[in-house]
Amino acid sequence: MRVATVVALLLWSISAPDIGSVKIPTPSGVPLDGRFADAGRGAPGVLLFPMCRADAMNGWAPIVERLLTSGVSSLQVIYRQYAGPEARVTGDQRSADADAALAYLRSRVGEDARLAIAGSSCGVYHALSTAARQSQQVRAVIALTGPHTPAHVEFVRGHGDVAVFSGTATEDVPAPDWARELKAVSPNPASRMALADGKAHGTDIFMKDPAYTDQLARWIASQVKGRPAPQ
């Protein structure tokens, strides 16, 4: 029995996802916390901004696990207000932190790896804003149940080289209208709009709807790995 247990633990350790906590250097000098899932140097990567809720900092985990299986690395940001007093800084460092997170992801995956950025709820603002500032680095953006600004709409409209996945739950109004607007203005033929049943908010959808989670993970992988997304 003991031998079988040891063997099982060894097999689990070999197959367990390579996901670990990281400290992201930032211009403020105070590191930003994150979780990096490593698919290997040269693998494409995705930067993930969570919802603004203490229990949602790991909300992208179901997507992370699927992407890692597909050979895609990811970096989940942990917002400073949920990372403890040692992470606090003065002034508004959100844009600087977001750019630093993208730079960290780039440093881990390599200069030639394709990148995407995803945000849920309040994280949609950070995802679209970062993509607009760093558009030359970004292949795709995911906007899941979050509002956007007119500047974000113009960014999507003017960057046909950036595919957009906009989604939410059907009953989480007015988010379906936000999703439809982004899809309508995107000139990229790979852009998608997908609605999940029910009213789960943002990444909470993943716990309610595994099929939706699978669809989104496949779409992300297809964009950063250069394969057409299944319809």
C-alpha cells in the first residue's frame, strides 16, 4: 500500500501543472504579485486580469489549466488591494503595474512568442487599456463581462490585427450589450461573441458552464498558436 501511494504521488508530481507564485518588478519599486503557469520557453502566453473581488484572484484558474494543457503559458495578476499590506503603493499605479505584468510575461515566454490579454469584470478595462498601449505585442484580447470606454471601442475598430472575444452571461445585464458592441466593431474575422446561460458574473461562469470554459480556452489557444478556432 505504501509503495502504491508513493508511486501515485510521484506520478502526480510529474504531471502536476507548473504553476507558481511570482513577484513582478514594477516602476514603483514594490513588486506586484502574480501566478505564472509555465508551458516552456517559446510557448505563447496570456496575461489575465481578474475581477475586483478578494475571492476572485484565482478566477481564471479553469482557463489557466486548459491553456497549460494546450501548451500556452499564462500570468494571473493579483491586485494590490488583495495581496496584503506589503503590496500597497501610493498613487494610481494600475497602468504601470499592467505594463510591468506584460513585460514580465514577455520576459518569461520570449521575444517571439505570441501574446493575448484577458480581463473579467473590472479587469476588462485593464485588458483593453493595456492592449491599446501595447498593441504591437498583442494578438488577441478577451473581454469577459466588463464595461469598456469609447477609446476602447476605437482601439478595437482600428486594429484589425487584434482578435477580440467578448462574452458574458445572458442575464447579467447590461453586459450582453457590451459584448455585442465589441464584436460589432471588430474588423478581425476571428473575433467572437459568446453568451453563457444564466447570470453568473465574469469568471464565475467557469464554475457553472464547463462547455463555455472549453470554448473560450480553445479560442485563446487558437489565436496565440495560429490555428483557426473551432466554430
